[in-house]
Amino acid sequence: MAGHSHLRLPADEPGDFAGKSQRLAGVAKIAAGAGLVLALILGFIPGDEFKRFFYSYLAAWGFFLAISLGAIFFVLTQHVSRAGWSVNVRRVAEMLAALMPALSILSLPIFVAVLMHRGDLYRWALPMSAAEPAETRTAEHPSAVKDEKHELAASKEQEELASTAGNQQIDPVKNWKVDEEFRHEQDPGPGKRHIDEIMLKKRVWLNPWFFCLRLVIYLGLWSWISVYYLKQSTLQDADGDYRHTSQMQKYSGVSLVFYGLTLTLAAWDLFMSLDAHWFSTMFGVYYFAGGVVSFFAALILIISLLQRAGFLKEAVTIEHYHDMGKYLFAFTFFWGYVSFAQYMLIWYSSIPEEVTWWARRGAKTGGNVPSNGQNWIPWAVMVLFCCLLIPFAGLLSRHVKRNTKSIVFWAVWQLMFQFTNVVWIVLPELRELSFPWMALIHTIVAAVGIGGVLVLAWLKLAGRSKLRPVNDPRVFESAAFVNM
């Protein structure tokens, strides 16, 4: 950090943001209306019965939710660490975080999917009357089958395979007959779905009303945190009182604790429970890391667009881009590390309940895979290379981070492929025999609609306040910031 007592603060921003953003607001209104209406219409396709709509909508909504959650994380960590470099980019992040109330309203279709008690989105969201009778109930997972004869037969078959295999390496997944995991691969449709034994064991947590209550708590807490921090920051613009900074710092630590707990639980509830048989304690961190990558990509892109429109030209320098690029690179690597760790542990243990989630997404671990899993193999390869290996190499150089055009390119790249990653998490649970092209198109349409609503909400927030905290006590530090 260089000395900054002699530096001039950045000039005041132009005061006509609302006027300059009218054209963008008009485009956002069209996108919001057309996208959401078309997504709803596509849900009425005969034979689909709205199931594809719910999956596509969840994927699109989950992508934007991750960006807003990443923004909350950034705002809280900047306050808990008393960071000064980020002051001039923090307001954009605060407004991204404050999209959470809009995202809460946009979550309505998820509540509808659960409270309809049809199991269209979450197979466990059925009334207890849909539970299979105890005398006919069959667990889908070999490890959950309690019939002694079945266990003895399986043990005998294992011994026979071991005795005839010689020195060949035997795939434990194949031996455990993973194909039994996919006996009910295709959705039987409304009126024929059942709550199986594994779902019943998790019924205390995975039941419709408790799920909705938890989701209300998650969204309510995130909305309160994001609105509180934006409000305190903008109040300081008006009165310059250090008390606002003090208050934000005071609550940032405990807010991070609640944020981490609720984000982890929400990731389990919203995405991991799409397959109620699967579980991973690392899934919350996996979703969090992808969300932070998406947030920094969005932050870089938005600031570059604002500068092209004449805003933040003096306030945000190449030094700030360099630091945002370092964050983007760091969390790209962190996302890759978490993804590999989660996959490697599941692959090594080869527990059927865990392995099948990956197999269904084309991440073949050996043995049999479901028919729809074969169709997702190219997608799994694309997630590996385009979310991690290619951007890791591309963002490695210092020169890339200090070049506005190159860092914006990688920001757009990561936004696009983190969207791909969320699609890869959600859509394979449709379990269609062929690749769900219609669901993918449906997801893109829903994303256009949701994105249009959120752009409108962000423009409204930006039009009511400054685009940077002008009276923050560390504003000089941000203006003087130089990377070492």
C-alpha cells in the first residue's frame, strides 16, 4: 500500500445513471416477460405435466441464487477483515447481494412443486399415503436390502467372481450390480410414484412442509443480511458517520457463521435431495465455491460495463481488476479442488448410493451406468475442462489479470460454464433415456426470464444510490491501492 494522504479522491460519478440505463431496463423488461411467460407455456407441453418446467426453472434459479450468495460472502468477508482495497467495487457487490428478496419471490415455483405433493421435482415430496407397503417395499440400493436370502446370494456371487477372476482387478461397483440402482431409472409418472424405504428413513428431514419452512428461513436470513448491509452502506453516503462501518463490522463475523450453515443446508435441500438416496458432506462447499466463482465473474463484467457507460472510470483501476482476477483464479482452483476431492472419495469407496449420482451424470466410475448417464459423458468432460482446466491455465498469468479485455473474457467464460455446471447438477435427475434437449432449451429460456427480472431489480437499486461508497472511512485506501 502506497501513501495516499496527497491523493485526490475519484471524481463524483455522473448523476444520470437512471437515464443512461433506460434502454437496458427496456430490454430487461422484455427478457423478463418473454422468458418467464415462454417458460410457463413450455411447461404445458402434452405429456410433460410440468415436470420439465420445474427442473429447468430450478437450474436457472439456482445459478442466479449462487451469484447472490457469492456477493453476500464477499461483502461480509470485506467487513470482517476490515479490507480497504475493495471499497470502490463493494457497492456493486452489495447490490448483487440485495437481489436476494427478488430471488425469494422468484422461488415460488419451487414451493409449488413441493406443496403439490406429486413428486414432480423432489421424489420424496409425496404424501405418506404414497409409501410402499412394508411387505412389498424394496430398497433401490443393494446396501439397503435387508432380505437375508438376497444378502447370502450376493455374498456367494462375490465369492464366485473372486475365485474366477485370478489376478484381474475386479471393479467393486460392477460386482455390487450397480445396474440394480437403475431399475426404476424412468419416472413412472404421477399417481405411480412411491416413497421407498430410504426416503422413509429420511422423512423427518425430507418432508414437504418442513422443507418449505427451512427454505423460508434460508431466504429470509439471506435477504435480511443483504438488505441490512446495503442500507447501512448507503446511509453512510448521506451522513458520513463511522458508526455505520462499525455496525457492519460488528455483525459480519456472526453473519458469516449463519451464512455458512444455511448455505450448506440449502444446497443439500435444493440440489442434493433431488436424489434422496445420494449424500455428500462436501456438496455444500461445492455449490458455494461455484457461486463465488460466478459472483466474481459477474462483478468483473458489471464493472467493465459500467466503465464503458462512463461510470467508475476513476474509482476502479487496473489494480482493482488485478485483485478481482486473483479472486476469480483462486476460487476457480478451489472449486476444482473441492470437485476432485468429492469425486475421488466417492470413487475410491464405491458405495452404490454415492457412485450412482456420478454415473447418472456421465462421470463413469466403472461398472454399469444408466442409459441417460451415457448421454451426459460429453457434458461431464466439458465441465471438467471448461470450468477448471482451461480457465485455470488462462487465469494463471499476472498479465491476464491486469488486462481488462482478457479478464472480462474469462469472466464471461466462467459465467457461461458455471451455468453449465448447475445444469449438469440438476437436469440429469430427469432420467430421460435421450439427452434432454428440450429441458436444456427450457432452462435457457427460464434463465433469460429470471435474469431479466434481476437486471431490473439491480438497475432500480443502482438508480437510488451511489455506485460506490463515497463516505466510507477507507475510501482513500481504495483509491491508493496498488498490487505488490
